[in-house]
Amino acid sequence: MSPARTRREAPPSPPVSATTAAHASVRTDLILLAIAIAGVSLSAPLIAATVAPALAIAFWRNAMAVGALTPLALLRHRGELRGMGRRAVLLSVAAGALFAVHFGVWLPSLHMTSVASSTALVTTTPIWTTLLLRLRGHRPPALVWAGIGLAFLGVVILTGVDLSLSPRALAGDALALAGGVAAAGYVLLGAEVRRTVGTVAYTYVLYTTTTVLLLAVCLAGGVSLGGYSGETWAKLAVLTVTAQLLGHSIINRVVKGLGPSVTSTAILLETPGAALIAALWLGQLPSAAAYPALVVILTGLALVIMEGRRREPRPATAEAEVRASRSA
């Protein structure tokens, strides 16, 4: 027998299963989501350190983001923008309107009620997201509800319960709650649009709509949009890069793969994230509850993610699908 026949051939490399590819995609999305949460966590400390009206800050962070995205959208994604169907455009505009409502009602609420109440109520977003999904015919499993409830409990631990019965405070609480509902609608519409539209095209239409609506509100309300110091403009630029371009833009990217439940629940991490950043940057040491609250929120988020992973197809099924597609 010749040596050629006795030599064992190396087995062919096994094909990468669909499940392995899906897991790699989820890991990438989770890393990007962590970057996004770090970006939006800078929002509150930067706004607190910026000497400008709240609605003007909301307008400029969106307007500057539109300016930064315009060359990319028109030069490299023009075809995608033109190819957006009527339904995708309308849904993107609706998402932009809800995004503007979120900014327009939540930021003023911070001056009408306590920051703790405003923060706790606006972060009810994942609850409204799950309820809206239920109204659309989806049946979120018990583990998702448990994870969302646990994550929201972490926010309450951090912010405390500080509800006032004064008419002004109650109006502020209502505005903050409306901001949470609007954010839920924005996340759900974004997830729907992103099924067929790329991140840049969707985000460009979204931010443009939000910018136009916030500009109209600022002009109608007589909000000053200029005359700021150089330091204020620099902080607005940093806010745009971090909270807007690295924050919400990446959220628009990952909502397609992770889904609205995981994405909206992860946004709850903005509260302890902002507290930790404020401690490092502004010297505002977080309360003793910040650290256990962070653990509780992360545990709740982990439950939501675990439920999503549990419902993915099993490896054997996925590999069978790959083999079937190759033999077809």
C-alpha cells in the first residue's frame, strides 16, 4: 500500500453554522449597544454643564448631527435614500416626530418636578414598548416582563420616590411620562423601518424631521438659538458627537438585530451611567444606592437578553437548514 493511501487526509473544515453567525452578530450588537449607552449617558452631565435653553440644546444636537450626516447620506447613501418606499419614509418621519416629542416634553419636565421623579418616569420606556408590542399581537414571555420590572426597580432604587402633589410637579410628572411613551414609539417605529432600510438613511430622515419640528417649537416659543459663548458651542459639539452620533445613531443600528425590548431596556443603564460620569467629570459623587442599582438593572437586562437567546433556533436545526440550502 502506497504512502499516499496510508496518509490520512485532514477532514474538511466544518461549515460555519447559522447559529454561530447569529451569536457573533448578537455579540457585536451588544458591544455597540454598550458604546451607545456610554454615549447617551454623557447627555445629562453635558446638558447640566451647558449654559443654553434646554429646547435649544435639543435642537442643536439634532441639527449638528444632520450636518455631520449630510455628506455621508448624499454622497454614499443617495441611492438608498431615493429607494426608500413611501411607507418607510412615513414611518421614519413619524419616528422623528416622536423623537422630537420626547425631547420637547421631557427636558421642560426637569424644571417642573424633581429630577428623581422625571428620571424615573421617563425611563418607563421599556414598559410601554412591551405593552405596545402586546397590542400589536406579540406575546412577550414572562421572563421579559420580569427583566423589565427588575431593571426599572434598579432605576427606582437609584432615583428614589419623590412624588409631589403640587399642580406644577404633577404636570412635570405627566410630561416626563409622556416622554417615556414617545421614546417607546420611536424605538418601535425604528425597529420596523430598519427591517428594510439602512442605518444612515433612516437616521438621516429621523434627525432631519426632529430638527425641523424642534426648530418650529423654539421659534414659536421665542427660545434663543444663538449668542452663546465659545465654550457652550464646544459643549454642544461634544454632546452631538457623543450622545447623538455615538449614542442614538448606534441605537438605531442595533435595534434591528437586538429588537425593541432589549434595546429599550438597555437604555435604563443611562441613569446610573450618567451618575458615574457626573462623579468622574463634575465631582458629583453618586449615592450609595448607585452601585447596587446598577447591578439590579444589569440583572434585569440579562434576563431580557437570555429570553431572546433562548428563542433562537437550536444549532442542529440551524446546521440542517444550512445543509439543506447547499444541497438544493
